[in-house]
Amino acid sequence: MLTSVIEQPAHTGLCVRVIPCLDVSAGRVVKGVNFENLRDQGDPVSLASRYFHDGADELTFLDVSATVEDRETMYDVVERTAEQVFIPLTVGGGVRTVADVARLLSAGADKVSVNSAAVTRPDLLREISDRYGNQVLVLSLDVKRTSRHPSGFGVTSHGGRVETELDAREWATRAVSLGVGELLVNSIDADGTRQGFDLELIRLIRDAVDVPLIASGGAGSVGDFAPAVMSGADAVLAASIFHSGEVSIAAVKQDMAAHGLSVRNS
């Protein structure tokens, strides 16, 4: 999975964001491997509060079962989370309409992540961007390696359960043209493996678009984060290693700073 590290940071001078991710199902934070076999990791509000005090730059809240179960995001959990943290909060899962975005923003979200609904109806991206601006709109790309697509990476939907006909590079480019302001690039192959971020995937998407890119999937140690940024990520996202307490946000920032990357103080 891992490939060689680029010698120089891709975005020298910009502060790299460290983002804990709260994957929530049935009101609890969960985590699995390759998007499967989810295990309970705790209460989302308590974890969000902990990360805020530990120096997280942002939080990402994903209702991982909303689309699969064909229901709305749990707005009450979003509201309670927003009351506890005072850093940007991105929320996704089950977002299908502009009205869903409006409700999430009212509940306390700063940005909204869209995935499956945009795959089904790409014009949704333009509608959201036209209404609220591209700074609010994040496209979540759940990507798998495959020989079926030109780039070697295909897009999935419904929490990684449905393989689509979309090539990851082509979909990223099109989504940005429709008004997406940021990309959350999730490697399903690396997810939960703790073998490091998929650097090839990060470089592929970085070369295709000029909007901020969040790398997700595969973080297993403090040393995994800097290579992701050096490969083109503007932000790094992780879940289980933060939830378990094995790796702290401060330690990640210290290591990135040692590699010459700019970080905000914890």
C-alpha cells in the first residue's frame, strides 16, 4: 500500500489540519476494517469534547449507516456535539437534498459532506454550492483499487457497499467543477489496516484538483501522517488510533513539525 515519500512538503507554509473522525451508527462511535465489522468506540459527544480539548483542528462526524438504512442523519447528536466543541465540524451521512444541508447547518455543522446522493444525482453538488458556497461543501470519496477504471481507483457508495461506474480521478475533477470546495478521500483498502495512508491515491487526486484534500484511511502510527501531507494532502484524518488513545493529536503535530510542516499549536 505504501509508496515512497516525496522529499518536500506539497503545501509548504500552510498549516496542516489534524482531524479526528467520528463514525457514528445508532448513536455510538464505531470503527471497523475496510468499512466492515464495526466495533463500538464510545459516545460521540464525549469523544468530540475530548478531541477539542486535545487540540484537534476540526472534527468530522459521519453517520455511517444513514444512507444504508435510508434515514436522516441523527441531528440531535450533531446538536449536542456542536454545543461541546468550538472548532469546525463537518457532518455527513444521509444527506440527499439542499434542505438536509440547511438543517445540518442549523444544527451546528460548519461544513456538510456528501457522497452517495451526489453519485446518484451530481447536480445536487451544484445546488448546494450555489445556495451556500463551496466552502460549505465537502465531497466524500470512498475509493477502492480496481482494474476496471483508467486511474486504477473506483468510487463506491452506500458506505463502500456499492461499486459504481465512476473513476475516482474523473469524479473528483467533475465534482470540483460542480462546486465542491474540499475532498475527503477515503481509501477503503487502507481503512482500519493501520498500514499507512494510500500515498498513490493521494497523489492521484492531488494532481487532478486544486481544492483542499483530506487524506483518510490507514493511519497506524505517528509517522504515517507526514508522508500523506508530503504526497499532497492539506489535512489528515484518523479515527481508531485517536479513539484508543494509542496516538495523541499533539504527538502527530510534533512529528509533522519535525518534518518541516506547519501545524497549529495544540
